Amino acid sequence: MKYDLIIKGGKAVFRDEVRNVDIAVKDGKISAIAETIDSEASEVIDAQGQYVMPGMIDTHVHICEPGRTEWEGFVTGTKALAAGGTTSYVDMPLNALPATVDRESLHLKLEAAKGKNYVDYALYGGLVPGNLDKLEELSDEGVVAYKCFMSTCGSDIPEDFSNVDDYTLYTGMKKLAELGHMLSIHAENAQITDRMGQEMVKQGKTSATDYAVSRPIFTEVDAVKRALFLAKETGCKLHLVHISSAEAVEEIIKARNEGQDVTLESCPHYFTLTIAQSEELGPVAKCAPPLRTEESQEKLWQ
């Protein structure tokens, strides 16, 4: 057999070991793995001394082009992804201006992406107040999933992303269930965290620790439970993003064990940094949900 590609002599990373092997590719798929493959190939890559491993897929990337390219554009973002071993990504619908919430803004995003991507990509669509009648057209145009915020987000800038109200969340879930799409959610109780933050600022409490205290774990758990309940009512598939607490994880696992179609993700900083370190690190350690205590972090590891 003649292959399209043979990668010769690389250190191939398998599930539980690393072995020096040849890897043959035909029609875009791995066709053979062996210590030595002597067949002909249109292209041969000498991988002696190099590691050969599957490319990663990052399903949560924020490319801020168009509109805020100076934050992170397609060129800089996808070069970094490629350098880190990521070969495909899915881009979130916020941060760019306009946010990706309808057919027109999606086309602007796709046009901005032309000729600038170093890896494969797909796009999210947004669920925001006012675009319930745009969800189907986003699906028709090829978005692979949707994203919304239960916590306050966005700005006063026109066409920026904004968080959902309960009606938009419920009705949007119904529509996405009909379309067969998944909804990713940033889950924090906006009313409580916003007011707690405002009160702390009035009291002059503006340290990194104060910020974390203004967004306690129960505000994440409350939003997660409401999202799960509405998803159960509507049949919507859910993915809960950047979950920061063991308590929230437990609620999601419970719902999954009861039959709901729900998954979750967290972030490296919740496993490696704590509130105590945020004082030293400063604004670079500010995130939402915030960093937690060492005790909470240990629970999250478990």
C-alpha cells in the first residue's frame, strides 16, 4: 500500500507508554502503527528524537477579533494554540465587537478569520436578551454550540455581549433543545454578587480578598442549580464552564447521575492558585468565579 504520509521513528505517546514507532496516514486517518513501516508514501517526516502525540482540541477559546483584536486576534491566538499542541479550537461568542449573536455578526467573524488561522476552528453562537429569534439562523450558519452568562457581563458599548435574564434563559433553552444544541453557561447569581460587590466598594473594601468574598461559593451553586432545573424542564443539553467549587461539581454530578445531559469544565488556576496568592499576584489573578481558599481547593481536587 502507498500511504499519503509516514512519520518515521518518533516517540509516540500512547495512553500508558511512549514507544518509538512509525505512523502511516491514508486519506486523513492513521492507517498503521508499527516499529518499522517500509511502504511508499507521498510524504515522509523524519521524527527521530521528537514526540508524536494527538493534537489537543480546546473548546473554550476567546478570540477578540473583530473589534478588539489588540486583546487577542486570530493570528496571535492561533499561533499560541499551535505552539502549545492544539490543532482545533472552538471560539466563544463574546469579546469581539460585535458579539456573535446573529447571522450578520457571525459572517463578520468568519470574514475576519480568513487567512489568519494556523489551526482548525469552529464557532459558538451567543444567547443574549433580544436574540431568541436569531438562534435558529446561527444554527443554520454552522455554529456548534451556544454560550450565555448568568452573571453580569458586557459593557455600555453597543453590540457588546450581555448576560441573560431568567426568561431569556428558559426560552432559549427550549429553543436550543428543539435545535439539538448544547448551551454552555457561566453560572453565578448576578443579583447577589453585584450587590455584594457594590456594598464592599462603598465600605472601601477593594482588595483581592474582598473581591473573592463578594462572590462566595453559594452564589455559584445557586446559579448551577437553577440552570440544571431549567435544563431539566426544557430538555436542553448543558455544559457548565469554569466551575470553581466542589459543591457545584457535586450538584452537576448528581444531575448527571439522574439522567440529565450535562457536563462541566474547570480551569487550571482553580487547582493551582488560592485567594491568599491573589493578594501577591494582583489583578492578573482576578477571575470570575474568583479564586477560592486552600480548603476549597483541596475539596475540588477530590
